Amino acid sequence: MKKSTKRALKKTIISILTIIILIALATSVYLTFYNNSEPIVIKFDKDCEWESLIQNDIKLTIENEEFIIIGTDGTSTDFKELESNSCVLEIAKGNNIKTMVSELKKDLNSARDEQIKQLKLDRTVIQRDVIDREDLQELLEQENPERDWPGGIISPYQIYITPDADAVQDLANELNGIEEIYAESLDWVWMSDEMLLGEVEKWLSPQDFLTTTAGLSTNPLGLTASDCEEQANTLVSVLIADGYDPENIRVVLGTVNFDGTVGGHAWVQVYEGGRWFDVEATAGNYYDESGYIEVDSSSIPYYYFKYHEYPSVEIWMYYNNEYFWNELTDKGNSPPHWTEESGSWLEEDLETFQFSRRPPRTSADLIYPLRR
């Protein structure tokens, strides 16, 4: 064998051995970290530069106005360093995460109550956006006789979800996805039916809501305006027009408790990852009828009620243009998952984060995971 060939072979062998050693070292470091780390949940002051304190991958994020909850992995040393940091409001690891849930629920619900107060959502209940269920049913059936219902419709409520309407289609073509569509909906001004239409309860189609309300002589703002059912019905209509599967988006009618005031309301629910969460359609700008001024609301993101419990008291029904479900009679034509209730994802997500991680203990566990 030529000397040059021997030298080349020797270099190749050395390179291979070096790579093997590096892999072994990296594996050792990785296993050392994993076998000495565990899930950690940290509640940070949102005003702090908390990002610089996280050394490992962020696996869970829950945002609030004043704090942010982060789930990550860390060692005992990481935990002690974080525990002593002034930016950390609360911290738990491993099996102690579960004990943190009840306090976090209280914190999030307290923040929700304050947010509802700031948004003055009780205006929707005080002004009776949605009248009593029996009276509403009678009103809609009078205005929409069953003989006039389109094919497939089994309830008059469904008539007000119109993804094919021109104005709805135009809006869906301009916007992309729930975040943009929800942001647009926050510019719709809440105004009571009595102020805008001269009636205690009057339902408008999304087409009329989007194209006629701004020009009404009773509208002092000259902006698209109405109350909760128009905003909820239109939001769902636009989302379906944008591509949302009707199985996974719906309007809810029921009663809510806004700042201690209970009454009828319409809002939206979205099905995502096998779970429902609530979306408040009237969290944007509103007309203060006592002061005769438009109020620019600070509002909330569409996903706010994933982790803040929505203050519903009783559910009457769910609907869109294709499906209807009466929660009080257990009748309708909706998919099976429409009988599932919405709620805060907090406890489930923290529990999933706590128990989802099963660290490898040896290099064999890492390299041959299927043997475990």
C-alpha cells in the first residue's frame, strides 16, 4: 500500500473516531441534563426582561396583562437561580406544578374580572342585547316563517350566518386568518338596538350590518355598528368564508355574568386541537350612550379565553349556517363534538406539560427508544 494511501486512511480513521467521541460527549451532556432536569413552570412579571432568564426551550406560554406563565425544563440549579430572581412571581417544578394551578386560576380570573370591567362588557347585558330566550325564539320565527327557510336550515337562528353574502366575501378576501379577522371585528362599534334601530331587539343579516348601519340617521358615528348578535353572527360568517370548517366554529346564545350583571348574550366559540374556546365578539370599540361618545377600547386578543374562564352562566344553543344544537332540549343536527363544553385550558395544558416528558436514562434509551 502506498504511503499516501496509508496517510489518507489514517486521517479518515482519526476523523471517524473524532466524530464518534464528539457524539459520545454530546450524548453524555444531553443525558446528564435530561436525567437531572424536570419540568418547571414560572410566572414572570411581564414588565421584566424574562426572556433572558430562560436557558432552555420554551414549551408552554400563557400570557396575561400583568404576567406571563412559561413552561420549560431545568435542573435544580436553574430552579434555585430563578426562584431568587425578582422577576419571578411564582415558580413550581415536577409534581408541585399541580399545586400551582388553583392559585393561577384565581390570578387569571381576577385579571379577567378587571378586564371585563375595563371593557364595560356589562353594557351588553344592561342594554339587553339578547332578550329572554322564549321571546327571542318567537320574534325570529315571526320574522322568518319556517316556510321561507333555505334547505338544510332547522332553526331561524341559522339564517343569520351568511358566509356567501357579498359583503362577507369581500371582507374575507381582504383579510387572512382569525387574528386579522378578529382585529377587524374590534373596529365594529357596539351600539344597542334601541339606540340604532329604535327597537329593543332586532336582528340584522351580516350583509345589512356591514353595508347599511354606518349610514343610518340614528347612528351618530357613521361607522359599522350594532350589538352582540350582529357582531357574533358576522364574525362567524367571515371566518367560515375565510375557510373555517363549519364543524369548528359556532355562535353561542346564553346568559353571562359581566361584572355582576347577568343576562342574555351572543358570543363565539372556536374548536382547535380537539377543544373549544370562547371568543368575545363585542370586546372592541363601543358607543357610550350615557355620554354620547365613542370609546376606543384597549380590547383583548382572540385567544384570551383559552386560559381565562369565560363567565357564561347558562348555554341555550349553538349554531351556524350548517349546524344547530339546542343545549336545553338536546336536539339538533350538529357533529358529536358540539355537545362538548368550552372552558379554560389552563389545568389540562399544565398537566400535559408536567407529565408529557419522559427523559431517557441511558444512551441506549436515547438511541433505541422503541425498546422502552
